[in-house]
Amino acid sequence: MIRIVLADDHEVVRAGFKMILEQDAEMKVVAEAADGAQAYSIVARERPDVLLMDISMPPGQSGLVACEKIAGDFPTTRIVILTMFAEPEYLFYTLRGGAAGYMLKNSTSEELLAAVRAVAGGGSYIHPKMAALLTKQLVGGEGEDRSYQSLSNRELEILQLLAKGYTNKEISERIFLSVKTVEAHRSKIYRKLGFKTRADLVSYALTHKLLDV
């Protein structure tokens, strides 16, 4: 029996994937989590074979943060990222963080079941679309953009924390600055790098491997 934990902040989404997974008599969803922190606690308790986890969950408790922590502390639990993000940067970051699989939420039932079987058996599984993007990225290769070097050390630190999903308040407590000061630094970062949304910031940080710094 393959024991599975589902982590997604939408209950309806979890219910849908649970129904698909348990169509296979060899798979059992033993617990569900609504964010990365819950996923960590449940994995610590249940020690499942597979964790299916979204990366877009509440700030400070996102799948991006949880993936590396869970993979490092509970290596027997194999992680499959299940997301709408089809950018190769997310794939690179989660694979480096210890994920064994990367699936898109529009995958077919057969693809999802195949991914779970593969990683539970010690292998890996990447959605065909993502595998094609990965190959293109590795073969293509563009000149490196280091525009982030215009940031101060403090701004770079805050950019990294924002990209990992921390809120302004959480950042202020973590690096001992007022919330207003963090917000001011955040505005400068957006202005210097031309960001319009948090998604722009996350994509940039992943592309430039700033979360590994």
C-alpha cells in the first residue's frame, strides 16, 4: 500500500485528487494539509511514502519553503510537487530542494497515478511538458542577467525572504526591522527591478538562483 499525504490550501482540490488517487486499490490518502507547516507536522507524524504538495500556499508556509525542510528531515517520504506553475524555474528550485516529481494540476488521472507509483518505487517523474521545457532550458542557455546586483545587501535579503513566501510582518520579526522599514525596502526592490507583482519577484528569484545564496 502506498501511503500518501495531500497538501493544498483548497479543500475542494484535495478532495478531487484524493478521489483520483484512491481509485487505485494500492493507494491510500492517510492525511491532508492546508499549508506547508501542516504538511511538515503531518509528515513527521505519519511518515507517508509520498507527499503530494502544491507550492502556492499561504505566505510563510508555502510549498517552496516546506519542500526543502521536509526532504531534508524526512528523506524516506518522496515529494511530488503538484502545481499550476509551468515555469522551469520552479521545477529547478524544487528538484534542487529534494522533490522527486513535478506534476501540473491539469495532468490526466493516468499521469498522476504513474507519477505516484514512480516516486514511491524510488524513481522520479516529471510532467512531459515540464520535461520538454527542462531540455530546452539546458540546451538553450541565455546570457546571465545580474541586475539584482543593484540591490543593497539588506534589499537582497528581503527579496529572498519575500520570494520564499514570508509576509512583511514575518520578515520584520525575522531580521529585527519595523514593518514600515520592510515595506520601504520592498518598494525599492520593486522599483529597481521593475516588478509589478509578487509573482514577478518569485520568478526572478528562482531564475537567478537567489534562493540558494
